[in-house]
Amino acid sequence: MKRAILAVGTACLLWTALASGARAAGDCPGASSLAEMTSDNATFQAAQPFDLSRITSAGALLKKNGTQLGVYLSNGEFNVEQMASSFVVPIKETGVFIAAINFSNGSDPIAPGIYSPASGYGKPLWVTAEVKVAREEKGAIVSLGVREGTAEIVRMTENSVCGRFDLRLVKKDGQVSGAISGEFNVPLETSRW
């Protein structure tokens, strides 16, 4: 009887994950990469050029009792806590960036699935994107203001998370004023806060 209940429970969990848009673990990208990262923001523009072909630091931090997840990709040498900080931007020179894809699931824990910027603040399955760059001595956080596209968490374990993202901000005239796309397969840490 216990085996039958366990089998049914496992099948329900698998169905829920697949129905929510999660893919099989085999669909995880092999490595983290950025295909595109643009913004017409003046601070972003002044900090360029960025070499997107070289990701030297990558990681993810689960926060707010598991309801928020930040995924970080950088061409600089940083640890996850440095990349996740919204108080101190550790970047001092142009050409260095920290790209952040921020997942939020309302009051529910982060789980595999497809997240959208259209979901809206505080709602389930919401995603935003920002880039940390050099500006004077303190650095700056530039929101990409994405409103279209999706970000997918394909798989999430206690120690790692992987997925893909293609997010953009398109003006009324059809011009793209901000965009970021790529994939991630990174170690996962949990914040104490």
C-alpha cells in the first residue's frame, strides 16, 4: 500500500513539473553562456565593450525563504555573495559586468518552470533582469526593464540549477532597447537571510 501511494505521489510530482513547462534534466545546458546583452541605458553604454564569450564567474543564490532566486553570470572574478549584493557593486573597471536573472514565485518556493516578466511584481513565475557595471567608484545596477520573453528553470537540485532565458524590452516603435539571452548551469547556494 505504501509503495502504491509513493508511486502515485511521484507520478503526480513528475506530471506537475512537466505540465508547468519544466524539461527533463537531460535538457540542461552543459555550461553557462550569454548570447546577447544590450541596453540603450547611458550607464550601460559607457561601461562597454563587454566580452560575452568569456564567463569566468557563475552561480545562483536562493533567497527570501526560497521564494526568490538570483542567477549570476560574469566575465570578472567574483563569488556568489559579491555578485548578489545590491548594496556594493564590486566592479571598478569598464568592460566587466555581472548579469543577473532574478526569479520570483510570489509566496511559493522557486521551482522548475517557465517564468515571465509579464507576470508582474509579487506574482508567481515572475522574472526580471539587470546588469551590474562600473560607474565612478561605486558601480551601478542597470535594470534592463524586460517586459517580453521567458526564462526557464529546467532543473533545480540542492546544489545546482540550470535553465535558459531570452528576455527583452521592445519600444512602441518596435526597437529593442534592452535584451539578454543565454543559458546557465551553475552551483546553487542558499542565503542565510
